[in-house]
Amino acid sequence: MKKIGILHGRERSFPDAFVERINSKNIPGIVAEPVRIEKVMQGVASDYAVIIDRISQDVPFYRAFLKNAALCGTAVINNPFWWSADEKFFNNCLATKINVPVPKTVILPSRDHPDDTTDQSFANLSYPLDWEGIFNYVGFPAYMKPFAGGGWKNVYKLESMDDFFEKHAETGQLVMLLQEEIIFEEYYRCYCIGGKHVRIMSYEPRNPHHLRYVADFKPTKKRLEEMEEIVLRINQYLGYDFNTVELAVRDGVPYAIDFCNPAPDADKNSVGEENFAWVVETAANFAIEKAKAHTPNADNLTWGEYIKRSSSKQVLY
């Protein structure tokens, strides 16, 4: 029997529907359930051929469990080693090398010294930074947000240099990005599952949270094809099996705004019935596909083109 597990936190609608959908298919030799962890011993395999991870970004114990499970052969969705290494600034840097339009972005050292460091720890950092060059490059209005993590936490909209310095003083030890604002005509949130299945959803981030999927953007067939190609390119290079990409269209050009969402919102109450049905069915089918292809005691993870080409010394683009 090959078991498919889902590791989750407080969310219920997607995990419950995912398990129910797989089991309702009555596929011989395959069963799905919420993951149960009673103990984790080094080098000892879990009971699962496949695990969908929805929570380890917030629970380090779970991330360690998943790495051990992956080492012993579990196909973890998403790859916990890559997820641990990934962050938003690198994603933007990679996008510039694979011809995906992104906002002008810089990374900033933390306003306050990290614990157990002093000014002597930053001997290689010029200070003051070239603020004039940074502000001329990014421009205003701009957004400042943490270089890693998500959930719209510690995000600031900035109107001027003075506004920046006032808000940056509040960020403490956080390492922040300063990013050009893309004033868009249309905005889309796009699921990508398995590096091949894409669901493009009209999205209005300026609406209240429960109304953000109530948008009436109507892209042309050409625009849809262009956005799908961008979404696939991003996810295939990053190696994510389950992710969302947010695209803001300015002057006819789709800019990738946020594309590091490996545990994206899939709650029925926020994404809506049709999108929810698509993500449940597509995720269930992909997990079944991974379970059928599972080889015990082998590496069953997905690795992105960036890692694969780097390890084989191929040119990136």
C-alpha cells in the first residue's frame, strides 16, 4: 500500500477535500490521510510514499521531519531542501537570468545588528550605503518587505526618501527588500501544480481579502498563453511542485511580483468554488501520479532547472 499524506496546520477545507478526493477514486494500492508523526529517528523512513507539505515553513520540527523522510525516499511536495534555501531576493535575481520581467529590486542590510554581532561584524559593508543610487534605481512609490517569508507581514508602501527612513527604522533585525511599485492595469494569481498544470485567476489585491478573487479582468488568448509560459518557466527553474505566481500587467507586460508561495492559499472561502475544485482535483491527481512513480529508498524529489543545470555546469539561459 502506498500512502499519500498531507501535513497541515489550522486549515481544513483543502486538506480534508484533498484526502477525500484521492480516496474517492478507489485506486488499488493507494490511500490518502493526514500525516501522523509519533516519532522521528535519524535515517528511518516514514510510512508515506508522498507528502504534501502545507505547514513546515512555520514549524521547524516538521521541516526536519520532511528532510529525513525525503532522504529515505518520500516524494515531498515541495522539496524541503530547496524550500529551506529559497528566498524572494534570489527568486528575483534568477528571474532576470531567465527573461521574466520583475520589478526593480534591491536588498538591504537589517536596520539593527543581528544578535551576537557588532559593528565590527560588518567591516565589509560600506556605510552609509549609496542611498541616492538605490532610490534612483527603484524610484518612488515603492514597497519594502522582508526578503524571505510571506503572509503580507511587515510590508510597507513608501512615498518618498523620508518615508523610507522613517519606516525602515521600524524593521529591527529584518532583512528587507526595496522594490519598485508596478502600477498595474490587470493582476493575476496563478496556481502551478507539478510544473505543468496552470490555473490563471483574476485577482484584485487592493480589495478586502475575501473579495480579492472577485475581479473582472478578461485576458486575451495571447495574454493567457504568455502568462502560462512565464508561470511554467518560473516553477520549472525553481523546482516547485505546488506554488502560486502573482503577475501584474503594466503597459501590456506581465511582471512577476510574488512567486515564492509554496504553501499557497487554497481555502474554499477565499479562492472560490471553481478555483477550489480545480486545485483539489489537480493536486490529488498529481499526488497519485507521484505515488505511482515512487521508488522506495530513492530520491523522489523534484529538483529545478537551476539546480540541475548548475550541477551539470550547463549555461543557465
